[in-house]
Amino acid sequence: MKEGFRQCTAWLHTWSGLIVGWVLFFVFVTGTAGYFQAEITRWMQPELPLAAQTEPNTDSVQAVHVALNRLEQIAPAAARWTITLPHESFTLRSWQDLKIAWEEMPQAGNGAGSTGSEQLNATTGAVQPAGPQPRATAGGRTLYRMHYELRYMPYEWAIRIVGACTMQMLLAIVTGVITHKKIFKDFFTFRPGKGQRSWLDAHNAISVMALPFFLMITYSGLVFSLFLYMPAGRDVLYGSDPVSKTRYANELFERDGKKHSPVGRPATPIAPLMVQADAAWGAGQLRTMAIERHEGEPPEITLTRVHSGSLDVWNPPTLRFHADTGESLPPATLPGGSALLTQGATFNLHEGLFADIWGRWLYFVAGLLGCAMIGTGLVLWTVKRRKRHLGGGHEEAEHLGVRLVENLNVATIAGLPLAVAAYFWANRLLPLDMADRAAWEIHSLFAVWLATLFYALTRPLHRAWIELLWAACAVYALVPLLNALTTDKHLLNTVAAGDWVLAGFDLTMWGLAALLALMAVKVQRRLQPAVAPAPGPVIARPVWGEDAA
């Protein structure tokens, strides 16, 4: 009974991992890139100026007063005023200057009105002129969104396909732990040059190395989208039509339809309130000041702290004051209660929004390990089947299914990284005035990816592996050179200016090129063409590990 259970879980682990492996590899590659989506977008817009080495010295109280002066001019009867003070944005990873925003009175007295915003000089209050218009680009945001939206299909299909694959990965991880009884012991065991055994050792070692991350990333990816995958509870209680879904959302987020009243300049002095914020959070930690009033309630001022790495990204600490008297008001009740708070924390854990630069690098490395885990699992599947189907002296009777899986593996594991690099090349080479330029960056990625599959189909398998890995290495290594030839934001200038976001991107390209070169060398050493003895025909096929001996 026990052995039968283990055999069943082994079967589930093998087939669930294979069926969705290619989709999951795409999800992990694009999702891993998403941890640096802001940095990727900035590199893909080289028209933007280099980052300043030092932050401007700003008088926060003066900045608030010049912002209020401008809001009185531009939106004297708005429903809400918001002032964003100069600060280093944790989520955008860049310096943010003084900005004002407003929401006009809604037409019906509730809901949302039209909005506007301006960027101001923090000293004079003058409206800042628009900076250089950057090129149209899909950027890092689109690359990140592809890890759950996929591409070229409706969102409803894509999110459910990714959800099903994520569930299969969670199943594969759990059954993998059950199947490998000595998985933690095998973590310290690696036997190179042993063919299938070596691939299994590598798969086990990588899986254990980041096992908590893999469990977290799959489970959290399912939980925070629970009602997309399991809507029955909501639909039974509220209904499945659009009106019912809106009613559900209004109740969940406690949108009670309070009527707004026009806001005005607060009567209370602003400086003492800001002093209280500095005392509570530390100097320079005040991010925004919002002024709002509802009918029948006093006008209020809400001060919000700069995000500081908490899991609760969407609900940072706040202080509330009466806008006329300066009296402290009790904290606002968070909508959704603990359930929505838990969902938000799960989402932020999945996205790594709470992490600083070193935490995001840790996420990035764990994501690369996820790619390696999936890749070794896919190769291990074909190694086992090739040995089974091509054994016994029947090399010429190559199994069509195994060959197809091997070609898909080459196009996925070696071809997708090459396609992502082509995405960066397209950003630099496509004409700036090209219609739908951002879309054609994405088209370039998928066109190159498809081309790698056709290439793998027309080449001997071992040559396809080696050539595509070396091609990917070359394309990544040449990205900084292409950048230097097409823009002035090359390494010499970015390092000299201390702009480590742009410099770090180019250096990361070289790091990925080095990693791909290492993979190409390892594969080249392992994959040796086996030549059949005369007088039969010469048949070259890839041989992994011990088969080469």
C-alpha cells in the first residue's frame, strides 16, 4: 500500500511537471525579471536624464505651503487634495519631486470625480516643465505582466491557464518531496558524469536549495487570486452578474458612498502637524498629505509615511488631524478587515514589494533557481525516456514524442533567454517613430522565440543545444555595446554619474552572458556525438553523461 502510494505520487510528479513545464519556465523567466521591472523600464527609456548623485535639500514645510497655494489656484473646490513631498520612492526605486494631485467633485455627489496632477518646484512653486519625452516602450512592466497574462489570448484564459499550471507546480513540489525520501540528504550529493543520476542530483539540489521560496511563490500566487479560481462562494452569496460583483466589491472595500464636500486650505497651522509626523516616524519620513471632507464630518488631514519595507505596502502608517483645529483624530478603519490585510500581505510577499535592493536580488536569484529546477526536470524527463526508447541497439527508431519534447526543451530553456535579450535589442533598434512601437518590441520577443524552435527542429539536437546557448550568451554580452552605440547612457557615463540603476542593468547583462557561457561549456562537454560502428550508417545523437563513455 505504502509503495503503491509512492509510485502514484511519482507518476503525478513526473507528468504534472512535464505537461506544464514549458509554461512554468516562461512564467518564472518573466516573473523573475519583474522583480526589477522599474529598473528595466528606466533602461528602456534612455531619453530620461541620469539620476542625481545627491538628493536636493528641500524645506518640507515650505514645499507644503507652495503646494497649497497652487492647489487653491488650480482646484479651489475639489473633493480631495493630495501633496506628495520630495522623497526616495521605495516601490519606484527613484527620487520623486514635489507633486500635487486633486480630485474634482463627483457629478452625483459620491463615487469618483475627474483627477489632475502637476509637478512643482519645491522652492518657488512653479509648475515644472515636462521633461524629455521618452520613447514608446513596453518596458519592464509588460515583461512582468506576461508571467500571469501570457500573450495573444484573453486575460480570462491566460490567468486560468497560469493558475492551473501553478497548482500543478505546487502538486509537483509536494509529490517531489514525498517521492524523494532522502531529498535533504541527497542535497549534499552530486555525482557528475553519471547521466540520468547527475541530472536527478542537480534537480534535487536546486529544488531543496530554494524549496521555501518555491512553496511560497506557488501558494501565494494561488491565494491572492482565490476568487478568480474559486468564485463559487462569492457567486452564491452575491451573484455572478456584473452588478452583483460590483456590490460585492463595494461591501468588501466598504465603499459606503459618503458624499463629498469641497475642500479648502486648512485653518490649522501645518508645521506642528509635520513635527508630530517627524516625532512618530523620524525626520524625512513623511510622504503624502491628503486633505478631504465628507458631508456632516469635519475636514481632515491625513499624513502618510514613506514605505519602509513592511509587508503591508498598501496600508502604510498614517496620522489623521482635524483640518480646522489640528486635533488628532482616531486612525481610520481599514476596509476588508484582517482577511483583506492577509491577502495584501500574501500579494506583497509574492511580488517582493516589501524588499530592499538586496532582498530583490535574493528574489531574483531564487527565481533563477526556479528556472533551473524546471529546466533540469524537463531534461531529466527526456533523458529517462530517450534511454528507454533508444536502448537495445535501436537508435534509428527514435521515438517521435521524445524528439518533440527534446526540441521543445531546447526552444524553451535555451531559446526563451535568447528571445528576452532580443526584446532589449528591439528597444534600441526599432525606429523611434514606428507605429505601435511598444507592441513590436513584444512581437520581436515571440518571433525570435518561435525561430529558436524552428532552428532546433532543423539541427542535430546536440548542436541545437550548444549553438543556441552560445547565441544567447553573445546576444546578452553585446547588449551593453549596443547601448553604447545607440545612446549616451553607456557604462562610462552611468558609472561616472553614479547612476547604478542604468549601470547595473548593463553589468547584469554581462553576468547573464557569463552564466549562459558556463551552461554552454558544460553542455558542450556533456553532449558528445556518438558515432555508430561501420558498416552501418553514421548516426549522431546527443549522449548525456555515462552514455558517452
